[in-house]
Amino acid sequence: MSNRHIRALDLNLLRVFDALFEERNVTRAAQRLGLTQSAVSHALNRLRFTIGDELFVRAPSGMRATPRAAEIGPRIREGLLQLGAALAPGEFTPADTERAFSIAAGSYACAVLLPAVIGCVRRLAPKAEVRIRGAGLGLAEELDAGRADLAVGSFNAIPDRFDSLPLFQEQLVWVMRQDHPLAEAPLTLESLASSPHIVLSTAEDGHVVDGAVADSGLERRVLWDDGGMIRRMCQDRGLAPPPTFYAPDAHSALSLLPGTDLVALAPQRLARVYAGPFGLKLFSSPYPVRQFEVAMLWRKEHDAAALAWLRGLILDAAKALEPIPEAAEGTKSF
């Protein structure tokens, strides 16, 4: 790009580029920017001329970024974030903000933690917007590029470029339908071995090591499991391991329990959310299972007043969660 083109560059064109880079769809980008599709297409043509590249080409799934767009996209996003922070008022006023907050989270956080957070945002910042993004492969890049303001999950390793704050501990419990054959007696290893299990599988299976995936230095847990403990204990006692079925996420696993004789190992707070609607019973494990720490993390450079306010809401919501009840091993805990 020549200096002449840089001097003539309209900042609004970069906003259009950023929206297209994130949405990969002209219609959604136009809705996000409050423009017509024609205006977005016209802006894209001006950008193509200015930068000397097609930037986005049509593909079956929408608009595909060219290698040049993929190269400059994160840098343009970072520049827009820094410019916004530089021009933002010295004090953040929730009631007046029209900011769009972006939180990367999975089905667990969406069921357990985020309803309270969104309720607070709606009450305290009625003009603001909250976008929940999936916390899949590429999460570190989403945070680095500013497409996600923060992430909520369980992390084994966090690179120095991120700040983090622990929220609470989560305990695993065994879950089954209320009239399951095992539901009326204390749960034992032998009874668990006699019943088929449903376990969480993910689209990231090929990258999972000991229940976690590594992504640009960020190691994130994707499986709520016992690390194979039950299979090892069955083998030690000469018991046949239980048949295993797979579900794509924790919500799907729990939703399959009411109509089957399957049992599942699941996070207690998530299981408690669905226990009433799905008619489930929760049991503490008859053998020791590990706890998981749920935390939030964010890129240090993106630590603006608005994000500090959002983190405060998340921390308050975490503190308001009911504590995990204590239960003897194998007993019904809810």
C-alpha cells in the first residue's frame, strides 16, 4: 500500500474489514455495523483497491479470507482496540456504554455462570451487548486478536501474556435418571461397572491429551473425566470395564440420560441445573475423583476499565454460586 493510499484511508473501512473478518458473512457484518449490504460491499471494493488484494472471496461457508487478509486481520483488530481505548472516556459508565462484550465459553459456563452475568449486564448496562463465542481450538488467537475479551474455563497452563483469576472449584458426580436400576442403593464401583457409561467427546479429540488441548501455549481442559481411574480400578479388581457411549458435549450427555440406562460423570453444578428438568439423580463418586478449577483469563494489553467492570460481574456471579455440598462416597448428593 502506498503512502498516498494510507493518507486517504477511511477509518470506517477498517471497521468494515474487522466485521467481515470476524463474521465471514456480508449480511451479518452489515447488521453488526448498522449498514446496508450494499454499503458493506462498496466499502469492501474500496478496501480491495486500497490494499491491492481481494481480501475476501466467496466460499460455500461464506466469505473466506485471503492469505493477505488473514495476515493483517489480527493487527487491524488490535489497532482498532488500541484506538478505542485511547479515545474512551477516562471513567467507564455502564449505564451509558454501547460496548459489545465478547466472552469465550463452553456449555458449562453458559449453564452455570453466565445467566447471572448477562442478567447483571441487562440491568446495569442496558445499551451494552454480550456475545458468547465458543471456546474451541484457536481460543488463544481469539484472545490475542481481541475477538474475545475474556474466556471462562478450566486451564492447566496459562502463558505469561495472559492474566487470570480463579473463580471456584468444581466437583464431579455420577448422574443417572431418577428411576434408574442403580438409583435406590448406594453407588459402588461394582454397580458402576455393570452399567453403560456416556462420556464427553469433542471435535478436538485428535488434539486431546489427558483431557486437555494445547493451543499457542494455552492448555485448556475440554473433558470432565476421572482420567481413566474407573477403568484402572475395574481392571485391578478383575471387573469387566463398562461399555462406553459418546456425546459431543456435557449438555448432550446429560440430555441422553432420561431415556436410557446410561450413567455419566459430570460437573456437579451443571448436573444440578438439569436435575429437575431432566429428572436426574446425582451421586458422589464411590472412589476419589479430581476437582477442577474454573477460572477466567484475558490478554494483559486488553485490560480496559470496561473489561475490569465485566470481570467484576463474573467474579460476583461466581461468589454467589451455591457451595458444593459434602457427601459420603457413593451416596446421593442432591
